[in-house]
Amino acid sequence: MKKSPSKLGIGAMLLGIGLGSTAYLACPQVEQPQETKLEQHVEIAPGCFPSVDCYSKLVEKPIKQPVVAEKPPKENIDQLVNDVYAQMTDSEYKIRHYQKAVQEVNKFDHLFEIYAKQYGVPKEIAKAHAIVETRGQHYDKHGRVITGSVGEVGMMQLRPSTAKWLKIKNPRKRWQNIKGGIKLMGLNLKHYDGDIIPAITAYNAGRTGTNRLIKKAGGSKDFTDYRLMTENPIIRRYTLKVLAAAKLFEE
């Protein structure tokens, strides 16, 4: 007596017919590890139904760990300032150059005294800005008010738009120019909670630019991590030079 074909045998035959010349009668089983910290990428072998637990490839990929940026180390600000000051006075020519600038600024000491007290700015820092910006000059050799590349004018190099914001009517007049520069410095100090470093930087780069530099440097509201860790060497040099120029008025 002939045995009737089993249902499994019929299913396998039909499967082979349906797939053409290639038929898969069995699918190899690959056990997955019970515990793993690796991602698994699985592809089903040709000819296997999705419901069948068979795999042709088992690829393990390491999980990417998030990259945590390290905060830059704090710098010795006093040492940096002393280094710049030494560079400013390392020759007789430079010494005479800065002595002349100091004498020019000191001619208007009474104005710096009045407005520094009014706006809460150290007088030496206010004068240092004048030294770095224009060497204390308000007029050029032709008797014209000194004008910068983007329209900033006078001893403190105020832009017309900044002067308008500060309610300085005529920044081309020396006394109003000095008043506007010191007022801007005072507002910067107030904005940055009395931190002199970002206040000086903002005088040159603006508050938006300074805040961007602080963020890149990993600084926080109190700026203890900011210090001078900026990515812009020009602004960095400006800030250090103002701090160094203030030492010219301490002697």
C-alpha cells in the first residue's frame, strides 16, 4: 500500500514550482545572542518567508557614543597682559610712541574723569581704549576728524549708528566722542555683570559677536570659563592690548 504524500512534502513541491528553478527546502537557523550591546542588522535569505526565523547575514555594528566637547583650560590673564605690555615697550621707539599717545590723552583727563565716574568705568580702561583705537588722536594730520573704514569717527572711534543709540548728537565733537565711548563701555560692563574682559571685547566686536565667541569658548553667564579663549586672534589681541595699555596710566 502506497503512502500518501505528507502535507509538508506537497508544500515544499509547490514552493519549488512557484520559485522557478531555484527552490529552498530548508532555511538555516541562526540563534541571536541573548544579551548584546551591539545593534543587529538582519537580512532574510532568498526564498525564505518573512515568518520563518532564518537569516543569511548577521551584522553587528558598534553603538556610536556621543562626543562631549572638552572645555578649554583657563588662561593666566595677568601673564598674557604682561606679555603684550612687554611687546609694546620693548624698544625706545615704541616707548616714545606710547608716551606721546599718553600725553595726548591726558590733555583731556578732566573729561575722562567726569564720564568715567558717571558711567562706572575705570578711568585707565577708558583711556586705554583711546590709545588702542587712535593713539589718542581725534584729528588726522590734515586737521580732519579721524574716520575708520566702516565710518567710525573720532578718538573713541564711534560709529554713527552707535552714537545715535547712545543719544550722542555729534560724535565728531571731541567731548561728545569721549562721552559716547565711555558710556558704551559702561553699558557693556553693566550688561556683562561687571566682567571687564567681555566688556572690552564687546567694544570692538559688539555684544552679538562677543556672545558668539563666549558660546564657542564654552562660557556661561558668569564668564568664568570664557576668559580670553576666543577663536578670533584679532579680537583677542585687541582685548589684551586694551588691558596692557591701561598699565601705561598706572606709572
